[in-house]
Amino acid sequence: MLAAASLLAVVAVASSAAAQTRTAAAAPAITQGPAIPGLCILSVSQAISTSTVGQYVKTRLSQIVAQVKAELSPEDSAIGVDVKSLEASRAALDTNTYQTRGNALQVRINNLREKADLRQREVKATEDKALNRIAQELEPIAQQLYQQRHCSALFDKGSVMLANPDIDLTPSAVAALNGRIQQFAFDREHLDTGAPTAR
């Protein structure tokens, strides 16, 4: 009736930025053709995730997720204890009392679920805002590299299966991004009505 399935599972807000960092398997050596003049590629996601500021954002988001779990965990544990207590005393309670206590517990469970869902959306909004900030810093770098390398076309590296590394602007973009910004302060966004939005 009152399955207090850990509500922290609802707040499994592991950063999607963290999920993007995967170790690539060693690829066999490939003989490359000549670099095509004017053709360039860039991986925005790789540039962001491997940059110093991208790693900082990943770490900061992990801290924010830990704060959210620490906020919700005590109430989650308390509800679990109360559910077990109610079930243990079920035989000694009349139907009316049992249902009344059960309904009160269900209200608490629903409230915690709503709060967990809100926190999950706040963490996602925080991540999106932080990654957008890095993307804004990266945009002029990409434009500058495009001009310096005399590119006539710039493709997303993710849409290219194989390419000569000489046309890949990503390493240069990461180096330039590292020289431009290493970190910036940010806190969890607040989406609840009336609460100030974190800057």
C-alpha cells in the first residue's frame, strides 16, 4: 500500500555532462589521407567536457547533487521508518486509524516526491545554464580558429566517422578555452515560485 521505494532514486540526477566523459577504446592505426584545405571539424561537447572549466563544472554539479541528496535523505529515511512502524502495528490498529495514518504518510511521500522532482529539474537547469556559459565562451574561440586555419567549412566532429586529425580544431579550442576561463561561481537554480534565481 505504502511502498516507500527510496525517493532518492527519483533524484538520481547524475550530471549528463559527467555521463558524456567515456574512455574511448584504443583504435587501430589508420593511414590518413592528406588534410583537405578549407575543411575543418570541431567537437563542441569534447571541447567543453575536457576543458578545465568543463571539469570544474562537472565537479561543482556533483557537489550540488550531493547537497540535494543530503537535503532529501533525512525525510526519506524518516518516511521509511514510519512506514515500517505502521505496518508492524497494523494488527493492533482498527481500520479507521490505520487508514488515517496511512493517508498521512502518503501525503508525506507525495510531498517528498514533488520536492525530489523539483530538485531534479533545478539541477538540470543549473547544468544547462553552466554548459551554455561555457559554450558562449567557446563560440568566439571557434570563430577565431576558423579564420586562422582558413576554413571554408566547419563540421561537427560527432557527425564525421573518421577524419585526418590535422583538420580537427578541438585540441586548439580546448587550449584556448583553458586560457580564457578556468571556473566561474554558480549555485543550484531555484525553480520554486517566489524563490530567487541563483546567479
